[in-house]
Amino acid sequence: MSTSNLSEARAYALRMHGAQMYGTHPYSHHLDAVALTLLPYGEEAQVIGYLHDVVEDTDATVDEVRLRFGNLVAACVALLTDEPGANRKERKSKTYAKLAKVTGAEELALVVKVADRLSNVRACVADAHRDLWDVYCGEHEVFKAAAFRAGLCDALWSELDGLLSDEKRPQAGT
């Protein structure tokens, strides 16, 4: 993996996400935050971080990702792509079941998933987005049961657990 792959992943993701927004920010705001969180985990994790939503939220396919970035990156992106479902609860239930079975090199997808969730929760706290924080808090136990692997990225989990504690809950009306 080279820095050019990281630049290529960012450029590809931004091109594919186009004018999509992350709240009031351009989508690059979220992707850059995830990639920055993944800095200690290496460039391959960061590449996956940039690409984690590209199949789920754009016209990109896993095959395109595989051709551009290789088998492991594509496998991880596929794992991070929500399964189809009638609503969020159904989609997340299927996706978490998929994540619970991950082993070996593909566990890198779990690091990216917790970095993505941590980025989302950080944004909820910073922007006082109580409703979405409540969603993440309500899913946390099942999410952690599926995605946590001791020793894999404990610092990310520790921060996420802390941000989802009651004292971090955004206040109503803020």
C-alpha cells in the first residue's frame, strides 16, 4: 500500500460521493475524520476508511473497488456495506450479524467500522445531535457484541464507550 493509494482512495470516494452532505458539511468532512482516526492503524485501514460508504451510498460496486484497490480492501468494504432491509433496525441487524463472523485479515473492517461509528458519535456530541446520539446509544450493546475484538483497537472502543455514556448525551434543545 502506498500513499498514492491513499490519495487515490480519497479522490475516488469524493468523486463517487459527489455533492452528498454529512449533516451541514460536505461528505469529505466525515471521510477525512474517519481516515484521521485510522492513522495509527496504517494506510490500508485509511484507504478502507475513505471507501467505507462508497458501495452503500453511491453507484460504486464491490467489483470496481476490487479492481482499483485489491481483494482485501474490497472484502472489507463489502463487510462495511449495510445489508438490505426495510428499515434501519433490520439493516443493522443483518449487518451486525455479518460483522460478528469476521476473522483474520478482514478484521481490519472492524477497526474501520468502529472508527466510522466513533466519528459519527463525536459529530453527534459536537453538534448536539441528540436524536442520532440516542440511536447510536441504543444500538451500542449489539454493535459492540458484533464488532469488538479484544486487543484490536481498544483505544477507539474506550473513547466510543465514553462518548455514549449518559454524561455525554446532548441536552434537549441544544
